[in-house]
Amino acid sequence: MPRNAATLINRLAPALLVAALLGCSFGSSKTDNSSDIHLQLGVRYLSMNKLELARENLLLALDSNSGNAQAHNALAFLYEKLGQNDKAKDHYETALNLMPNDLSVKNNFGRFLCEHDEREAGMALLSQASSSPLNDRSWLALTNAGRCQLGLGQKQLAENYFKQALQYNKSYAPALAEMQKIAYQNGDFWASKGYLQRYLGVANHSAETLLFAAQTEQALGNKELAREYKNLLLEKFPLSNEAQKIKELKGL
């Protein structure tokens, strides 16, 4: 799988896992209990990046109960990590058919569609997920909708979605990172720096945050700090696309 896609999926994994667990329903029958236990194990192994064990348990969950929508939801995400996108889409579609009103499924499937050039269909699901009054984690779908709008070339709409996400969760790292980038691109360098400071309060640097941090400090005239960010990017992410870009930038 391409590095950028893998990076995005890894960044989104915690949100998916929480959503999958919250979507579980615990039936009274032995079969349902077995399915839910394997689902929990599968999600746990997925969070630890033990993909084969995760796959085994999620398949066992479906063997016990083929109608376990959250097992399909989690298995779809796992197949994304494995680069098996046809299987991922099949399981997302099954999960949505089983539970058409499930917000975590709508969020995950909507994100998947946006990332695979079906943005209008993806936005439809993300809009439903983000606008539902029952969604107590709407910042997840709002951030995914913002990224989808970026893919459609709608930067202003994307910015609006990211700002809405931060209204619901001011510490949501993915939305903060997106706003760091947009603020820099808009020439609002102090705002970009502020978003980075908020981001670093809840997450570690990524190659992208370091690239924009270096460019922001250069624009503000802080050449020494810009070089520090550049050196950190080259040290921590030497094979990244961002490392290659920063080598080509003049004045850094």
C-alpha cells in the first residue's frame, strides 16, 4: 500500500477502534456472546497492529454471527490496512446494509469512499454522520468531511468543517494538523504556529507538521528555529516525501 495511504489509516485507527467498540451490542445468546468476544479481541489486536490475529478473531466473530455489523466494520478497516480495498468495500457495504443508521459505519465507509475517488457518495455518508444529534463524536466525521472537501478542491468548505470539528473537540489532533497546514497556505503564519502548539499538546510531530512548521518559522523570520524543524524532519522521517521536499526548499 502507498506510504501516504498507510500513514493516513494509521492516524485514523484509534477513532475507528473506539467507534467499533461503542457500536457493539451484547446479546444474551451464546452465539452472540461468542461473536462479541471475538470482535473485542479482533479490535484489540488491530489496535496493537497484530493484523493476522485481528483477522482471525474478526472472521471468528462473523462465523458466530454473520450479522454482526461492527465485525464487518472492523474487518473492512483491517482490509484497508492490508491494501485489499475490494474486500474492504464489500464489508463496509455489508455493515451499512445491516445497520443503515449506525454512525460509526457511516463515518468509516464515508471516509473510505472519499479516499477512493467516490467523494460525492462519501460526503453524503459523512454529512449524515456529522449532522446527527445522536453523534457524540461528531468531530470524527467533520474532520473526514473536511479532508473529503480538500479532495474536491473546496478548501474553504474544508476549513469550515475542520473548525466545526474543533468546536466540538478543541484537542482533536487530526483537525489541528489540517488547520496548521491551511493557515500556513493562507499566509496566516501566527495562526499556523498556534495550531501547531495546540497539536503538540496532544500528539507527536508527523513529517507533515514538521514541514509546515519549518516553512512557517522561515516565513516569520525565525531562521534558526526553521533549521531545527528541518533537521528534526530529516532525522525522524528521512525517507518521507516531506523530507525530500524540505531538501528542495531554498533558504532552509
